[in-house]
Amino acid sequence: MSGRKSIKGFSILEILLALAVAGMLLTAATYQIFVFSNIWLNHSESDYFPHHVDGITVFLNNVVALAETLDEEQKLPIAWGRPPGYSELDKPLLTFELRDCPPLFVWSDRPLAAVTCHLVFRQREGLAILWHSRLQETEDIADVQNTLLSPFVTEVMYCYYDPEDDSWKKSDEPEKDKDDAYLVPQFIELKFEHEDETRTAVIYLPPQNRQAPLY
């Protein structure tokens, strides 16, 4: 007669102990997720605006530094120009050209090269870039892409160096020369506002006058 094998199961006490340990582990994990979520939320709320300002500043300084004179008649990488559809009565915009399309610019099909960019500031809307490629047909403003850079920009100041006074002048309107033509500033200063916080950023334009010192 073969002996019977006894199968020993968990006792009620062991089951209750296991459930208690599992409950404590689950509670600890839930609390940790809650703590990490609060840290992330508080961090994102407190740092979003300065990170946004820093990102726009780095992006604009980089793309402006990469500006090229793709047109043989254009001698400077930054100039005043009007996008397609603008009339002579419309104020010109700071205009520059890029050989390659930045990743921020989204095309419906595929990125095109030789991009012309116009920096435009509108009250209550913020700072944006109007842009189009020379490889596409652009007859009107409807053919021009519009990328909003920041809705928090509330002011754009144009900074000019005066060699006679050896000083800098800032104005919310671009200066003109004796022929009533707009002058390209050495810098533009952007003012960002969000809730009760205000920040400023400087965008360095390619030198138009080599006698102008660093700001």
C-alpha cells in the first residue's frame, strides 16, 4: 500500500500576512507615483515659462546666425523685406534666408530648401515667422506659411549703436536713414510676459556695421 503524499497549503495566517505585505507594497508604490507626479507637475508649472523663453531665444539666435545671402543682389544676410501679398503700404519685416528648412517649420509634403523667413510681431498674438521656399510658387500671403513662435511676446525693441555718441538706442519702431529707408538693427530685444512674470531676451543679428561693439 503506497503512502499518501500530503500537500501542505498556506495557512490563514500566512495568507493574511502575504496580503498585508502586498497591500503595503502597493500603497508605497502608489504613494511614490503620487509624489513623482506632484514633483513633475510643480516642476513643469514653475519652469515652463523660463524654459519657453530660453528655447525661443536659442532657436532665433541659431537660425539668424545661419542666415545666408542666397540672392546675388542681396549683400546682407538680414534685410527689410515684404512677404508675397504685402503691398508697399505695409511695413516691411526683418527678413532672412536659410539654405535648409529648420525642423520647427512643418510642411504638408516634404521639407524644401532655400527658405525665406519674415519675423512678424502682432499685438495680442505674439511673435511669429512667415516663411516660404523659393522652390514653390508664392503669389499671395495665402501661399506663405505662418509659424507662431511665442504668444507671450508683448514687445519688440530695436537696438541700434550710435558711433557718434558711443551709445545704444532702443525703440519700438525701426530707425530710418536719410533716404527714409529702414535700418537693420544690431540687436532686437524681446519682452515675454506670462501671468506675473516678465523676461527679456536679446537676439543677435549678423553684423551690419563692423564698428559696432558687442552689446
